[in-house]
Amino acid sequence: MIKKQSHPLVFFLFCFFWLTSAKGQNFFYPENFKGRVVSTSKELGAISVQNLSRGYATITDEDGFFEIRAQAQDSLFLSGVAFKGTHFVVNDGHLKQQLVYIPLEEKIVALDEVVLMPYNLSGNLAKDAAGLGPQQVVTASTLGLPNANVKPLMQSERLLREAAMPKFNVGMLLTLPFNPIINEITGRTKMLRKRVARDKRYIMSEKMRQVFPDSLYVSKLGVPQEKIADFFYFCEVDHRFIEVAKTDNPLLIWEFIKEKSKVYKKNNTEE
């Protein structure tokens, strides 16, 4: 009895033709599976899509579209921060479709109710206010910050400090500051000094005006409401203005503006 032996060449040819066939190629080279995730959420980008059966992975674009290599019976796992993990099994029908829609369910994180009660407050305003007691006002001075008591400069004062000649120091012997010299020659420094003086008078005028309500100037002094700002500018030019303003004495201030109101009304009447 003759025993047949399989020839290696025949086995090699069989494997070659099977691998080059469509079925063989699909086994080793899966098709591109095109899908899109859908949800009530508008944020559909950067959702992870994994082919658990073959180890492929990708993410969705901002509109939820994705493309991944897959074959029938492959298991896909889709997950995102705002969505529950979803398993999706690919079948032959899915591979024949141009686009497969996969719904995702939003993940709702329910937190337990938390009641915050800082400083042992009860929520009763009357009770809490009585229990707090006097509190220290927090300022730069109370915190001990450097330069806390330094009065901030006005804009005109900062400009003057920049333009004027600084205090003498040894370094000025080596590098003479030219800008202050030019400002003195052109008159800019003088102009800025006048601006600083004007701004200071204006601040004092506003402070004097706030000593009494505007209604008092209208009813008692007869100054029209729309003319009050002009009236106090009229008071500023008086040589006694700064002296009176610095007293912070309401009686002296009232006598001063009462006297000036008579002159102001007379001048406006003559006009």
C-alpha cells in the first residue's frame, strides 16, 4: 500500500492564495469602521474609541465623528468624561453602512448636600451679629504692610516728580540728568507745579462742598443747582479759600461761602 505524502509546495500555495484573497485580507487587515457618537450633549469631541478585540484606538473629532479599523464581531468601547462607558459590537451590517450612529448616555454625578457653616454661624443674622462682637478693620496699616501710611500721589504730582530735578546724589557727578534741565528751560516744570497747585485747590473745594448738602446751597444761599460747581470754583480764587478750607470748621466755612454767594449772585445778576 502506497502512502501519500503532502508536498510542502502545495501547502505554501494554499496559504498564499488564502492570504491574498478578500477573506484572508479582512482577517489580518480589518476594514475602516466609520461612526459618529450622538447625545443630547453638545460636547462630542475627544471621546475615546477603543477596539478591544484588536487593540486599535482613536478619538472623536469635535462633531463626534471617528474612524477605526474593525471587523465583524469586534467589540468597541466608547468612553468620555461626561459620558457613561458604552460597549458596541460590530456586525456585518455595520461594515456595509457608510456611517454608523452610536448613542451615548450622559454621566450625571449626584453630589450629597453640603451645608457650609464658617465661623460657627447659625444663619440667624441677629444671633450671629451679636456673637461676632467688634471686628478689627483690615487695612494696609493694620496688616503692617510697608509704606502703608504713605499718601498716594496725584497724577500731576507724579509727573512733576518725574520732570523736576531729583535730589543730589554722587551718581549725578558722573551722569548729569538732562531731562530735568530741558524741562526747566522749556517751562514744563513750572507748568506742572501750577497744575499740582490747581489740583490741590480743586480737592479742597470738593471737600468743602461736601460739608453741607447741595440742597442747602440752593434753598439758603440761592445758588442754582446747575451752578454749584461753578460757584465753588468762584470760591477757590479767593485768597482766603485755602486758609478757611484747612480749618475744617463748619461754622467758618458756612460764613465764608455765605459771603461769597452774595458776591456770586450779584455778579451773575449784572451779567
